[in-house]
Amino acid sequence: NAGVTQTPKFQVLKTGQSMTLQCAQDMNHEYMSWYRQDPGMGLRLIHYSVGAGITDQGEVPNGYNVSRSTTEDFPLRLLSAAPSQTSVYFCASSPSTGGYSEAFFGQGTRLTVV
Amino acid sequence: DAKTTQPNSMESNEEEPVHLPCNHSTISGTDYIHWYRQLPSQGPEYVIHGLTSNVNNRMASLAIAEDRKSSTLILHRATLRDAAVYYCILKVTGNQFYFGTGTSLTVIP
């Protein structure tokens, strides 16, 4: 099983550029989410989706957009990159939003904004 | 969101048991206790979860206090591959995973 696949693994952007981080899962999970992790810190939730066509904001949504047109894919768009968005980004999926439901994480995308 | 408190770091000798503590004094009756770990340069990985009773799986054991205000993740024989940051997270149905800074475990050969 591929699980959760994130592309690209590494990216360097100039300030003001836009880009899309891709996330795909092959487990037919309803719930997907995006996190960012800054050095020495835990993960912070950016956006999440409980199913196709449904998205919502997490703790740190500013500067990011998401959409969920299929169950499998949940792309994260940076509208106008800023140095403060330099971070490692993780995508995750879960079978449900139940408290008992475990999350599966991708390997991350390391983004540097210069 | 209910918070958890973990030590910043711990050390263990290889092949010895490790007890990683977590305090969650504001836990509610519907909060599940989850543990994840993050190996260097990797995404978090599920370890174990429980609600009220102690739980065992192939990776670890989870001991939950009777009042549920604390829990302990037990690695029965630490290996070098267990060196990671371990996160204790409370999750309730419909809510998301909120990560703290976790405990960085160092395993000494």
C-alpha cells in the first residue's frame, strides 16, 4: 500500500510565488488534513476535510487554501509565499473523525521561502 | 482543547524498558488518549490509543490511570530504532489531532 503520498519532497520558492503541495491517499479515507511543523515544535493544523467537497480551517489557516474534489486528493495551495511559511508540511488521513480513529501521515514536504 | 504535559526529553539504555509519562488532568469522558512517534525526518507514526483500559499491541503498551488524568506509554525493550519524539494527544470524536512538543527519547547503546 502506498498510504499517504506527498509531492514534492523538497521545494524552494521566492517570496510572492504561489505553489500547490500535493497529497494523495489510496485508503479510501474520508478525513484528510494538513499540518505544518516548525523547528523544535509540534505539528499545527492548517486545514482539514471530512469528505469530498467539505473543508474547514484549523489553527493556522492564513495564507493557505484547500479544496477537496475527490476522496483521494487534498492539495494545499500557497497563494503568495512568505518567509514565515518556511516549514515542513505534513498531510494526514483517517478513516473517520471518531476519537478512536488513528491518523496516517505522509513523509512531508520541506518548503523554503527565500 | 484538552492539553497534555510531557517531559521534554528522556534517555534509556538499549534493551531496557522505557516508561514515557503524560499528564492530562483536564481530560473529559469522551477523550481518547493517542500516542504517536516521529522518527527523524519522517512523518508521525501511530503507536497506540486507548480510552479507559490498558492496551497492548506489537509496538507498545499503554497504561491509563484509574482517574484517566495520566497515562504511560511503555516500550518493553528499547532499541536504537525507537529513538524519536513521542507525542501524547487527546482526541474526541469530531475534533482534530492537536500536537504538543512531545518527549524526545534518546536510546543509549
